[in-house]
Amino acid sequence: MSNLIDGRAIAADIHRETSIRVADLRQRGVQPGLAFLRVGEDPASQVYVGMKEKKALELGILSHTTVLPEATTQADLLARIDRLNADPACHGILVQAPLPAHIDSAAIYASVSPEKDVDGFHPVNVGRLLLGDGGGFLPCTPAGVHELLVRTGVQLPGAEVVVLGRGNIVGKPMASILIQKSPTANCTVTLCHSATRDIASHCRRADVIIAAMGVPEFLKSDMVRDGAVVIDVGVNRIPDASSKSGTRLVGDVAFAEVQPKCRWITPNPGGVGPMTIAMLLANTVTAAERQSKKNQKTR
């Protein structure tokens, strides 16, 4: 029996659920709308936004991308976000990272209305997550990891979980999701980082390891106990002379040597990646549902 967690299949299940919710909204005269803002011509950003737009279209979500020049000022970007915040046809706003160095990313993410912050980066939504308030939006990648674990049947209550990486996008929110008092969480979480002493000893006692450090193939087999569940969030480009491009993508887990020890493990690619898009579009529909309900109350 394979021990691979099929992120593509689980994402497809979530997309089917989302499409049903979209159809229900459209029957009530609400067309879910998602706006993408991209600054500059970063190749990876072009690909990511294109994938998100394509899947949104398939699900019946109306999406629109605005591409701004690299030299766009912070003031201009803020003004565009203000207009989207005020646009009732726009239910979700995603400002694609990375932004040019002259733009303060934190200020940009904080300018998006919390009600339309489908990326889950606004300080209000971050605070709601920490407080266990379900009225906010969860960041898409950690929310996707949580769905992978729950839908695979991993028993989380009481589990020892090690999160490798303390970043604002994955590590910190991941730990926050898993410590909540909930039937699908209630974990004991250790958050490891670059200053953690003897990371291997923490990993070896873990029931679940979530690797999000951005270090190629960091997690080795001697750091994983038999029967552990391993989730690889990392995306790293390393040299590879045998590849046409001269490089190849690897995760944060040394997959070939770690897989035999695992009860469950995500492949990379095909594990976490598809879930990020699935959760983004599910968040967008949630935003449309909430805004529609709020509008009905104010009529």
C-alpha cells in the first residue's frame, strides 16, 4: 500500500465542494469575484497567478489580474487596493509576492480589507487565528496542510508535531492552527528554527513533521522515527547538470531516504502545492458568502 498523500486528489475534492458553493451563490445572483495584483514580471509569479486564474475560471469564479510595472510606487499600489476594497463585485484580493524592494510588503498586505484578505495575511486575520476566532481567513498553505492531515485520517488530538521553520507565511500560522482546542487539532507543537539546538532530537520524537525551512533536503532519515507523518512544504531550486535547465526543484525533505520510514508522506511536487490554490479559492467563496450575507442584513 502506498504511503503517499495525494495532494492533487484531495485538492480536487475541495474544488468539487467549492464549485457546489459557487453554483449556490450564482443561483442567488452572487458572482464570486477574485482580483489579482501583480507588480513586475517575476517569472514564477506569472506562472502562479496563471494557475490560480485558470482554476478559478473552471470553478465559476470571476477573476481579473492587474499587472503593474516594476517601478510602480507604493502609493499607486495602495490606491488600487483601496478601489478594490470598495468594489462590491470583488470579494477577494490577492497581492502576489514577491513585491519590488521599494514597496513595504507589510503595509500592502495590511491595506487589504480583512473581509477580502483571502490570503490570510492581514493583521486582523492573523490575530483571529491566534485567538481561535473562526471568523477570519487562514493562510492558504498552512490551511492546506491541515486539510491534508485531516482528510488523510491522521489523528491530530494529542499528537506531537514539529514544525520546521518560523516564517510568517507557513511556520507560525501552521503552529497556530495545530495548537487550537479543536477535534481536528489539539496538538503539542514544537516550532524549530535556525537557533534551535539539536533539531534532530525534536524531530525524532514527533508523530508529525512539517518541513517549511527553505533548506533543500534538510530532513534526513535519521531524524524521523518509524511511522511518522511527514509533510514537505519546501520548494528549492538546486543545480543539476543532467537537467536541460541546469537545475531541478527539491523539497525540504530527502524524500527517497525518508519515505520508507513514514506512515504517510507528501510527494514533492504533488503534495502541498495543489492545496494552496484549493484553499485560496475556497476562501474566496467564503468571502463572497459572508459579504452577501452582510449585504442582505443591511438592506
